[in-house]
Amino acid sequence: MPLHRRHVLKVIAGAAIIAANPVRAQQSAKAQRPWLAAGSFETEPRRLALSWAVLAPSPHNRQPWLVKMQGDDSLLLFCDLDRRLPVTDPFNRQITIGLGCFTELLVMAAAQQGLAANVVPFPEGEPHPQLDGRPVARISLSEGAAADPLFSAVLDRRSNKEPYDMTRRVTQDNLATLARSCANGTSLAGTVDQGEVEALRTETIAAMEIEMGTRETAMESVDLLRIGRAEVDARPDGVDLTGPQIEDLAARGILTRDAFRQEITQEGYGIKSLRAPDGNPLVSQMVDYAIRPMRATPAYIWQVSNGNTRADQLAAGRDWLRINLAATASGLAVHPQSQMLQEFDAMAPLFRKVRTMTGTEGSQTLQMLARLGYGPAVPPSPRWPAETRIVD
Ligand SMILES: Cc1cc2nc3c(=O)[nH]c(=O)nc-3n(C[C@H](O)[C@H](O)[C@H](O)COP(=O)(O)O)c2cc1C
């Protein structure tokens, strides 16, 4: 092993950089400002609603939304095509779900103002196999809507990626409460059976190893790393790593995107080299960091739609936001586990397996799979300010 790699291994082992929990505890205040600004400063109803909608979840926190105001009371929602995940989400299904989360939050924020939102999905037609420059939705506001009780959970909503409390049981009643929150035609099911949970956990871990052990898909995540506060502030999306140890290792040139890239492009890179004790120290730690919480999972939920049109995907996102809010309102944490649902070749066997395990049949589409349980409090994730998402 070359000397510098020995050194890296030693430093990393000592610092436990990524596996250490406080990665998110030291978030950048600037990148979190949209969470404070939501509902303030704006008086124009669409802009006010937008200030909330940017708090929606999205895959890899890509925030793929762009908004164009139309007339006095409408807006067009577009996908920022540069914010897609071409390797892990080749048909833009997950990105469309993120746009659906944004849509639902916008609708709810309008309802808070007494405004009903009429949503027309893909008003100029559905793009396939990828999204294109056509609008994802036209949303028009008019007088007359009641506030949605789930809205009160918006500021506390998270995708909680921490280990969950294994002494607290999730019940069938909890699952039923989340299932009732769906209002856009998708259905939610889940399991609290420990045998089934264990089986799903095993496969989600295997899927994570496939994603990170496949060069192209690993590289997509690495390209989206924001390492240290300055990077997160400059580009408040993607996969954020902050905290004193991160800053220190980044400053010393040890924890950099290039160091990750070097490991991934090495000859023989793959699941085997990730598992080898001195194989790929940085990427292995990233995988460990991702897998550790999976082991502390008392329940799983999954969301299914009847088909897989773009409108179905958008509706799935609208309902996912509602499920996430309903979980928050019940004191529960959720954490999407999308690896098995990714549509690249190496994942195909697990993609088929998880459909069987969740009873997804025929033209039904498994849109989301997530861990569910009681988790520790976590800070909000970075966001681009609302005004940066408006186009002329
Ligand atoms: C369609 C979709 C898929 C997602 N898949 C994953 C996933 O596989 N793993 C993960 O850790 N988070 C996943 N997330 C959660 C995002 O990472 C999260 O929404 C984003 O980082 C913003 O954080 P927040 O939800 O706490 O605001 C997913 C979110 C959406 C909407």
C-alpha cells in the first residue's frame, strides 16, 4: 500500500470522519435561512407560498424546482434539467416525485392563505423517457380553501437519517395514520413484523453496497458532495458534510471530492474492494455511515401507485410529502431508502425482489420505500433561497 494511503487510513480511523454523528449538527446557518424566512417577508400570495414550498424534500436534496409566474394568479413549475440524477434516476422518476413534494407544499401554503390551488400536471404533455423543458405543472390560485392540519408540521419535517430507537415500537395504528394521509391516489403500506423488517434491511444494505460499489453511481453521489461549510453555503443542495472534523480533514486535503474520485477510479474498484480492510477507506466510510442507521430500523413503509405516468409520479410526490408530515405530526421519523428502486442495470435483481417483497404487482409502481421509527432531533437541511428558483 502506498504510504500516503496508509496515512489517510490512519487519520480516517482516528477521526471516524463520516461515521461520526455530528455531521449534520454543525449545519451552516446561511444554508438554513430559508427555513427561517418561510412565511415572512413576502406579501404576494404565490411568492409567499413559494417561500414554504422550497422546504420540500427531494432526492439528494437537489431541489429541482423552477417557477415562472404567469398572469396575476398562476405559475408554471419546471424541472431544472441540470438538477437531475441521470445515472441513479435515468427516467427522472424520483426527481418528478421531488417536484410533487414541492407542488403539495405549495398547495398547502396557498390553503393557509385561504387560496385554493388548481394543479394541472404536465399541461403541455408528459415527457418520456426523460423530462424536458415543458412545464411539470400549471398551478392557479383562487379564493376559497381551508387550511390543512398537516401544515403545522412543515417546519419540523425531516428526512431523518439517524439510527432509530429500537426500544420504541411502531404500531399498526401508526401505519394506518400515515396511510390515511394520502390524498392523491397513492397507497401506503408497511411492516412492523421483525422478520419482514430484517429481510428488508438486509436488501436495503445490499442495495447501498451495489450503488456505492458501482463506479458510475458512486461517482454521481461523490460529485454532489458539499464538503465543509463554505461549500454548503455556496451550493446549498446535494449531500452536505459539515462539522469540525470535516473542516479539518478538508483543509488538509484528505477529505476532498478528488480523493473520493481517486478511490472510485482505481482498478478493481467494486463491492469487493469496499469490503476489503484497506480497500477504499473514504468510500468505505461513506458506506458505513449510510448503513449504520439502517441497522436501527423498527419498521418500513412503502408507497405504491397504480401506474407510472408522469402524473402518477407527481401525485406520488404530493402524497409522500403528506406521509412525511403525518409521520412528523405523530412524532415519527422517516428516511427514504431509494437504492433498490433505482433503475440502472446492476440494481435490476434487487428492484425485482423488492417489488415481490412489498407485494407490488403488474402495472403497480413502487414509488417510495422508507425506514420508519422514533429518531433523535436533527437540524433542517440546506436550501437555496426561494428567490433563486424564480425564472422569467
Ligand atoms: C424521491 C426521494 C427519494 C429520496 N431517496 C433518499 C435515499 O435513498 N436516501 C436518503 O438518505 N434520502 C433520500 N431522500 C431524502 C432526501 O435526501 C432529503 O429529502 C433531502 O436531503 C432534504 O432533506 P429533508 O427532507 O430533511 O428536508 C429522498 C427524497 C425524495 C423526495
